[in-house]
Amino acid sequence: MFYNSTRSNQTKVSSAQAITQGISKEGGLFVPESLPQLDASVLQELVEKSYVERAEFILGKFLTDFTQEEICHCAQSAYNDTKFKTNQIAELSHLTENTYMLELWHGPTCAFKDMALQILPYLLTTSAKKVAKDKEIVILVATSGDTGKAALEGFKDVPGTRMLVFYPEDGVSAMQKRQMTTQEGNNVAVCAIKGNFDDAQTGVKKIFTDPAVVKKLADHNMMFSSANSINWGRLLPQIVYYVSTYCQLVKEQQIKMGETVNVVVPTGNFGNILAAYYAKKMGLPVGKLICASNANNVLTEFIQTGTYNRVRDFHTTISPSMDILISSNLERLLYDMCGKDDAKIAEWFKALNETGTYTVDSGVKAKLDEEFYAACCDDQETKATIKQIFDRYSYVCDTHTAVAVKAAMDYREKTGDQAKMIIASTASPYKFANSVLDAICGEVPEDDYAQLDKLYELSHLEIPKALAELKEKEIRFSSSITKEEMEDTVLQMLHLD
């Protein structure tokens, strides 16, 4: 299995190179040359296996330059009961007889990013030993909240790595901010920027591909890599939980092998829903992919019209991890849908960079219509959905998951499609307790930790230990900079200024 770049078909690298490098030199994203296929007999074999065994199987299909021992080490080190609070790793809750909540937040940072960022350090260090021996890996991360903490936790004190995280100063929840600024580890650093997530992400990509900065690192035996979902090593583990969830539903006799299910994903950077698309392309019986957005509805508009336009008002919402106007992983989807036409991808994304907009051709638009349904909702609708689900089912969902639930309800109402549905639940409601409480009862204590206690009184859902313990942790990182200062800050953090 080799990997091309979305902007250069001539680029051909191993999985170890793709994971270590993170992003291609010309700015494209690495994608597999082909997707392995999973027929019904293969899926049936996975039904009786554990999450770890399913992960080992899927990873092995893509990481052909890894030994089986290396793959097993990565999967078993990441997915175990010391890191995840459920034996299933990806837990399923049955909301109704045909709606399932795929709870991806039972890991150490209480968000779906743990599903990939607990294994990425093992994938990256294994890859680096193959293609970048003795080099120190510098991991730059832009985060809208959850990726930052999950990456920090995954990479803390991992030998041969350094982790630098940038987050929008006013674009994360209080709990997300405290998770990052109290992070332990001698190889990590965190910095706020005066701007939004797109500013942070654009700044990180610019630093990644700046020849002068790359050379300065190389002169000191360092190289950049990424823990954002632009890194194939972040995206690949997300394919695993869609395959595993389908097999689990078969095992629990909720569906029959071959039965088609729809998948709903609250979407920001497009990685989570792209993983579901790849799983479908591999043969998983998935019907419609439902893309759910908040008030920053750039993806909803794109899927409905075929025109991507980031030139619009940016909204700070109660679902901050989705407050994104430039969805990086969309590039991978379009590369696949336009027949791997790297020139066309380069043209569209050059236009996006220069003018803020591009329009796909009719062939790609037809494929979007076939595969995807898109819906969006504002904060008031999000809160109303949280309350509705709590009152009706005694189920508490966070502000991002509620956006997906609302999109699922809209889809069923507008299409009449009653196929069974998997809704990706991406964060513990305790990470956004103030907004969840406001939605359910309108009573929100001022103190963040009193909010956790109040939500527990209402829901009896166990408070995650990792969040409860934050109260006693010391704030380690308090810097705030402009986006123009990001490059200098990286060099200062690495003592290369």
C-alpha cells in the first residue's frame, strides 16, 4: 500500500513516510492509492472479535510496511482498560429501536479524538524509526478544543517527540481550556492565539511548508509532523470504529449482516465523516452520510450547492469544536470524487486560498448528492434538542452530538427514510456542562465544578475523573499571541530563535 498526495499524483510514499511527514511538501494531503475491500464474509469474521482485534485487522490492510507485531503493539497499547472506561472502547447506547448513539468519548480526555490520538503516538514513533531514524519529531497542532487536549495527553513525555498546540483564545469552552493549560509533560507547550480556529490552522499549515523553518529544524535534527486529521495516522483509526460498530450491531442482533445503516456526524474539519465515507467505499453497508453543522454552515451550503465559500461571518457557538470555516479533509473527499485529478484539486484549493471560494463540477456535485445529506442548526435549536432528548429518553448529549441528533431528525422528517441510524456522539456532556445545563433546566452555577455536580444530580451520569481532577491542577500555560507571531513562537518554544 502506497500513498499519493491530493495535489501531486507523482508523489508516492509508504505509510510510515505519510504518517511521519504529516502533510505533503506541496501542501497536499496523503491518501491511499486504493482502498482495501471488506465483503460480507470478512465482516462476518470480525463480528466475534474484540475492538482491538478489529483495529489490528483494519490497520494491517493500510500499514503494509508495519510488521504484524508492530501493529499489535500499537493497537493493544492504545485500546485498553487503563485508558478507556468501557470494554467496548467505542460504546453503543440504544436511543430508540432504530437509532444508536456511538459514544466515542470514553477515553482519557472525554472526546472522540482519543479514539485516534491514543494510537497515533505509537503509529508515529514506529513510523519514524523506519524513515526518520534519530530525528526528533516536532508535532504542531491547531485545535478547536478537543484535538489539542487529546494530542497533548497522547504525546506527553513520549521520547523523541515535542508537542506544540495553538488554540483560539475565545473559541473553546472553559473546561477545554483548563484541560489544555494544565497539561502535564516535559515535551509539551500550549499557546492561545487572538483569532479563530481557521487562523490557527492556516498558521500551522504555513509553518509546516515554510522552507526556511523546515531547514532550521533539519539543521538541528528535527522535523515537523502533525496530529491534526490532515495526518493519515489520525484519520485511519477513525475508519476502525465505524467498521467495529457495524460488526457490534450484528453481534448484538440489532441488524443483519448486509443491512444498510445511515451515519450521522457532527462535522467541523470533515475527518470524522470522511472516515465513514472511506468505510463505505471499502464495502461497509452504509447508506446516507448525514453531515451536521452548527451556525457555521459552510459545509451544509457546499453539499447543497456545490460551491464552497468561506467568505462569511464566523460564529462563536456552544459547539466550539465545529466552529470552522475551512474544512481540511474535504480535500481528500473531492480528490476521490473527481477521479484523483490532482490538477483540479490544486486549482480549487488555490482559488480557496486566494478568493475564499470555489465551485465543483457537475460530476462531483452529483456524487455529493448521492452520498451525502447536509443539515445545520443554530444554538437555540441545539439547546432545544438537548432538552427534547433528555425529557423523552433521559439521555444527556453534549452540544456537538445534539447538532447531529437534530440533523438526523430533519433527515428522517424530510426523506421518510427509516433505515437504522448511527449517530456519532463526539464528547462527554460534562465538557460543555454550562450549555447542557442551560438547555435542560436553565440553572447554571457560576463555578465550573459546581456545574459538573449539578449535571450529575440531573443525569446520574458518572463525572469523568479526568475532568473532576482539573480543579486541583496548576495552570502551566497562559501565553496569548497574534496569528502573525505563531512562527516566531514555534521557534522560541524549540529554542531555535
